[in-house]
Amino acid sequence: MPTTRSAQALFAPFQLKGLTLRNRIVMAPMTRSFSPGGIPTAEVAAYYRRRAEGGTGLILTEGTYLPHPLAGFDPKVPRLDAASLAAWSNVVGQVHAAGGRIFSQLWHVGMQVTGGPPPPEGLRPQGTSMTQPEIDQVIAAYGAAAATAQAAGFDGVELHGAHGYLLDQFFWERTNTRTDAYGGSIANRARLAAEAIAEVRRRVGPDYPIAFRFSQWKIIDYSVKLAATPDELGAFLEPLTAAGVDIFHASTRRFWEPEFPGSEHTLAGWTRKLTGRPVIAVGSVTLGADVMNTFRSDDEAPVTGIDQVLDGLERQEFDLIAIGRALLANPDWAALVEAGALDRLRPFSRTSLTALF
């Protein structure tokens, strides 16, 4: 699929605080579960290094569990704590040696337990409200994880507030029925995330980049909207911005689709407009099939072009574009796009999930 349109806009450097990215291409965070005991292996480091060698400007790691007993229960998902510090330092060193930059994604699954064994007996039942001491413990865990990421040499951190995990469970009115300061209005439902961001900022200092990932859709309901209007979206994003977010990561199924009736702005575009912060867009880049469909089917996702990516950059809908499944199938995605060799991009299929390559 050769293209005659220049992709140069994708390869302009980007500044985020004191950090320089060599281009606008981001590796999206994707859970791989190849870290036995929660410690990333040499193979994990090589997996990330290959994406940096292939030209990716910024890598967002797979979700890493916070140092909190309920953060997650898959024993092969990496953790971010003292025990994993040396292994993560190796990952960071490998990426830096290949010219890339890397953020750690901080993850707490909350009551959405995915993969691995079930939670131990005796832990809080699903559907019961966290107490204030429990909330305080989670906030402290975000700060501790961010401090560990900084010590490991990561260039920044991203808090995972999307897709029905803990922070998103507070955001969504269907899972947050609290009547205290953490429930009710959309701004109140953002309070836990804002307090976690503020604690991360306190621990890492004023100059360390903090990203925040959020979504409208949930894994159990693709049509739902956390914010039904731009005003509601602004009310949701304002406390997160004030708490210290430097860049937002707007997760959608199709990054190019308008978010609200009467406007061509995407979710990323509205986020950029409302907050004044730079934004990462994501969702089916160069792939012609929805994410969950490709995970459930043995069919290959057809490769599409990059015109919509270039259009979005030109319209300033977003600043960076995150590549997910296409980057699993093509570690050299950036290099092939820069060379105009889209015809050499390999389609994604479920076999891309079976190994780190």
C-alpha cells in the first residue's frame, strides 16, 4: 500500500516539559503477561527495545501494578515496586540506547479482575465502597509507584484511568453510587484520580511528565459516554488538569470519529481544546478492524492508510498518535511509514499475542 503523501508531520520532534521526543509516534500500552513473578525479563526489555529501534518516539509500557495488595492478580503482569526496580532499569536503558523514550503506565484494576487467578479469599467484595483509609492507601500507592518509576529512569509516568479499571470505576455513575465527596457530580467522581495525580506530582516534582489515560467507552459497553456533552467533559477534565496532568491520552475505538453531535472534534480534539494540554490520540490506527473483534477472531485485521492520522495532526486534533496492535505486528512501524512503505506493513492477528517479538 504505497503512499505519495508525505508523512513528515509524524516525524517532527515534540517537546513535553524538558523532554524531547524524536517524533509524534507513541507505542500504546498493551498487557502482555510475560513477566513471571511480576518482574520484567530480558525478553521484555528486548521487546521494548525493538520498538525503539524501529523508530517509535515514545513507548508507554503495559500496565504495571501499583504496590498495593488489590492492584491486580495476574502473576505475569509486571509490578512497579522495589523488587522490580533493577529489571525496569534495564528496560529503560535498552530503550534509551535505541534512541527512544519510555513512560511507565501505573495500573490498578479495582473490581475488574482480568487474567490470572481470582483474588484471595477475604478481600473486599465487589460492589462495596472503599473506606477513606483504603482510598488514602491507594493514593499513596500511586505516589510510591511513580517514585519507583522515576528512580528506574523512566522519562515519565501515565496513570491508567480508562476502560473500567479502578479510577474509571469512580468516574462512571453506574459503578460509583457514593454519596460522599467522591460521588455525585462528574467533578466529584474525578476526585480520586485528581488526588492520585496530585500525590504523584508531589513525589516526582514539578518537572517530571505526567500523562493520564481516559476513555468514554467501557469494555462492557462501547456506546456509553462518561461525558454526554463538551461541558460535562470540561467539568471532568478540569480537576485532573489542575492536579498536574501534562498530557492526556484519549482512548477511543476509532480515533478519527467525532465525539459529540454538531462538531467534527474528536475526543482528543475536545480534550485539547478544553484543557489547553497536549493530547495523545489512539484507536485502530492503520487497522481496519475493531480491537476486540481482532482479539476474538483468527481473521487478520486489514492494513489501512495514514491519511486520517495526517489530517488529524494538520487540524491540531491531537499532538501525538498511539499505535497499538499494528506495532505488535510491526516493531518497525515508524520506519516503514517514514519510508512510505505501507505495503510492507504486516496485518495484525491473534498470533501476534502469543510471543514477544
